[in-house]
Amino acid sequence: MRIQGLVCLALLHVAGAMAQSSSFRLGVNYSEWLSSSASQMATDSSGAIYFLSSGSSPCVYCVTKLSADGSTILWQNRLGFEPTTMAVDPNGGVYVIPATGPAGGPIYVDKVNASASGLTWQAPAGFLAGTATPNVLAGDSQGCAYVGLSNTAGSSFVVRLNAAGTAVDYTAPLTGTVTAIAVDPSGAAFVAGTNAAVGFLERLTPNGEAGFRTALPQDSSPSAVALDTNGDAVVVGGGVVQRVDSTGTVTITSSVPGGWSLTLDAAGNAYVAGTSDQLLPVKNNLATCGWISSDTAPAAAGWLTVVAPDGAILQTTYIPGSVGSLIEEPIVATGMNSTVLVTALAGMTFAPTQTGPPVSPDFTGFGWSFLMSFFPNANARTVSLACVGNSASFEADAVAPGEVVTLFGNGLGPQQGVQPQATLQSPYPTQAGSVQVTFDGTPAPLLWVQDSQINAVAPWSLAPGVNTEICVTYNNATTNCLTWPVVEADPAVYTVDGVYAAAVNQDGTMNSASNPAPVGSIVAVWATGLGPIAPAQPDGTLVGLPLPSNVLAAGVQAQWSIQESAGFGFSGLLGVGTQPFTVTYLGPAPYLAAGISQINIQAAQYPITTDRAVLVVTLPAAQSAGFQIYVAGQ
């Protein structure tokens, strides 16, 4: 029974981590066309907005400064050269790195004049062009510039230039590739990057000495780092938001649907922007729960996720009128008076709410950049029942009979969550907290009900290949209903962070980085959506002895991509490598709700590949998303 208790705690933790707050809602403040296509955006402490345009008319290679309300161009500097990146310090100092410098010369950092042209200063960073690549750039309140450089030998450095641009204050070596940097008011630099496929966050003291270095979860691929008022760091990458305290300890981990741009507000809420396109649609995950856009989410759009300091997802919404593009992702920054600014590419339906800075009529429309301002608004229009997803993966593409599903929305139930109980003699109830969920009129057993999230068991009577209508009734009032496809199986494994499974080692302890499974031992993971079981069980009952069996043949295998060079600097996908893992039990989980499966896997080393291998549950016509377990020596 100890294992059962651990599993229940793990599953409750996973569900609670994704619960959305009903008291937090973003509304659209305004939207407008930009005066040029934006490749980067930043704000200063006054709320002024800065854009960098690279290679797009009508202003080619420009830095543009807008007023805090976005209505006026304060100045625009035509650089006269191609920049690679931009940073803005709290006082409004703007720094850029040119794409090319003098032949055989060093990499330069330029401080931009607040005028139509010219530079305040230009300073060499100390490495010859061609021997190091400038990855990232930051500025502090004293006017110093920080450059992250990765050289061809595989080493990295952070170089700090003084405020006058006349000298290098320090050059600090790091191991790995630098991908993001942020600076606190004291001048300490927080540097994120990757080393041997492992993400890291390293703190440099104000004089450039090494502070803490923290290894982040595998495949985190940090793309941005930001600092809150408490001195803690927030890192995003690989679909994971992580909070790191002043000692270098990862305290909170939250899964988000991708994203690479990050900003924090004064309360410490993290805003993560991302995109999808027709090839990699966001529609198959939590971002389908857009609250500001229409009930039916587009297949390709920009989106914004808000993560609270405690790791809870406050809101995930599509950016109205945007179009998805993996080439030019949305950018997010914090504005004045609790506003959040997002730039995105316009879709066919985008229509600005206000006339902003002068824009050439030849450069507006589909695929052009626009600026949208969001602000907290408790009365913002929401979708009551936004989406239905697998409770383990939150993928929202279909539902299988017996699958434990999660419904997201607003006004779905009581503010204080209610967790119904079940025994071997008494199944989970179909009504709790004045809430009822129906599939084609059939009430579903309820595992958790709350204003913005419901966990329920899909009735076993659902027919694969036939759509089902899902409705929620709260206090005798019915929300909007969703029509959702039904499939035979929709497998997913419960995880603690979107990557590592909520797993139990053979000795009954939780599997973790500090407590990995010995090679050859048995590790138990839990999944849902694996299809019918025999003999059939009534909806919402706990599985007792003798155990029923899963009908569909299933297995577990390691899976990884095989890449080959395709020339011209591109890498092509040659295929997918697989390796079966030994499964000692795969079937209904004892003493848990029918529809949850237990899978006992013999721990083994993952294949050593350039791309990290993941485990997947395989069925005849479906497979789960990838997950990992901690194995000793891995």
C-alpha cells in the first residue's frame, strides 16, 4: 500500500501543478501595426519600448524607441549595418552587436545613440571574429555591457565592458555554450546554456568570479533567463519553466507548451511566448485552452502562457490574430502598470485596435509584425469549457474510453477544489461540489473538481471513431459543450515535470535524480489511455483482485532520432532508432481507478546518442509522448 500512497501523491502533484487560477485573467489592452518588422523587443524602467529590425523595410537595420503606450516613435536609429542581437539596460541604454566586423578584427559591441544615426561608442569584446560567436548580450543599470561568447573550441566566455566602452572589466570562462544572460542590480550575471545536452545556470559575481553552477533537467535547452525582485532566476527552455533560488537550487519546475521568450512582472509571474506552425501544431497540447481567442483554436498561432511563482499555470491563451511561424517566434516584454507586451506575426484575421506609429501601407498585412498589449482584467472574455486533454500529458487531440481526462476552463466548479474519494465497494461519484460532467449525456466519474480544472474518467461506453459531446454542469447551469473525437487508445505516462516519469523504484521510494534506479531493478510508472480492459469494469471503480488485463498489446521502448548531414550547414532526419525495454507487468493499476495502468520496467541504460533518447509506450496504432526515468550511471 505504500507504493499506492506514493503514486496518489505523485498524480495529485502533477494535476495540481497545472491547475489554472480563476482570479487571474489577461485582457487585450490594445494592438497596432509596428513601424517595421521586429526581430527583438525590450523595455526600460520607464516602460519605453524598443524594437530591433533586421533586414526588413521600411526601416532596414534600425533600432526604434516607442513611448510606453506604443503610440509615438520617440526616435529611430538607422544603424547602417546588420545587427545580430540587441539589449536594453534599465536606464534606456541600447547595445547591439554587428553581424560582421573588420576582416581579421575582433567582435564589437556598439552602444546606440538616441538619435537618427550614430553610436555613442564601439568597443571590442576581445575575440577575433570567426573564432567566437556572440550568442547573447545584456546591459546593467551602470551602463556596462555583458557579452556571451562561444568559441570554436567548445568553450564559452562572458565579457563585461565598462560603461564608457573603453575597457574590458573581466573575461570569465565557462564550460558549455551560452544561450541566455541576465544581470541583477548588483552587477551579478546569471548565465544559462547547455553542456553535453544538459542545461545549466551559472552565476558570476559582480567582479566576474564563479558563483554557483546548477545543472538543469535534461533537454531543458535554456533559451531565456530573467530575474525577479527576490534575486531568484527563472529559466525557460524545452517546454520547462524552472525557478532557481539564490543558492542555485531549482525550487519549482513547470511544464509549458514550448516557448523561448520570457519576461517577469513585479509579482514574479513568468510570461512565456511561443508559436506553432502547420508542421508542428500547438493544437495538440495545453495551448488549445486559449481563453481570449475563439472556442476553436487555429492550427498555427502565437500563444502566451503565464506561470505563477509557485509553478501554477495561471493562463494559457492564443495571441488573437497571430499566425504561427517557427522562423520568427513571438517576443514578450513587461510594460508599465502591469501590462505585458507581445510582438507576433499577423495572420489573415488580425485587425489592430488602434492607430500606432506611422506605418507604410505597403508593409502591413499577413506576416507583418504587430504589437499587442495585455493587462490583468478579471472581466476579460473567457471560454467556460476551453479544452479536454489527457490527464497525464495534457495533449488535447482526442479521448479514449476509460481515459482519465482533464477539463480546463473557467467557472467549471467551486473556487476551493474538491477531491472525491472511492473504495473497492464504492466507485468515484458522478457528482461532486455541485459539478457534473457528461459525455453524450452519460455522467463521468469525478476525481477532482475546481473552478478552472476538472479531472474525470471518460465512460467506457464511448465508441472509437465517433465524436462525443462533453458538457459540464455547475450549480445546475450548463457551460458550453465541446465536440471531441474518440479513439481506441490515447496513451500517456504521468510525469513530475513534463520529462521525467512519476516513478517508484523497486524499494518503494520515488525515482529521482538523487535516487536513481539501479540497473536491472524494476521501476513502476503509471499511464492512462491504453484502451479497453477485460473483463470490463464499471465506470469509476477501483481495480481489485483478481486483476483484469489490458486488451491492446503494449510495450515500452527507447526511441531516438538519427541525424545525418545534408550539406550547406543543415542536418537531416535519417530515421528513428529504437531499443525495447523489458516490461515485467503492464496492466490495470491495482487499487487505482479503472483506466489507469501500471507499467513495471526493468531499468537499463539509454542508448548513447547525440540526441537524448526517451522512452515511449507503444500500442498497435498509437504511442505515448516521450518520458524518462532516472537510472544509476546514466
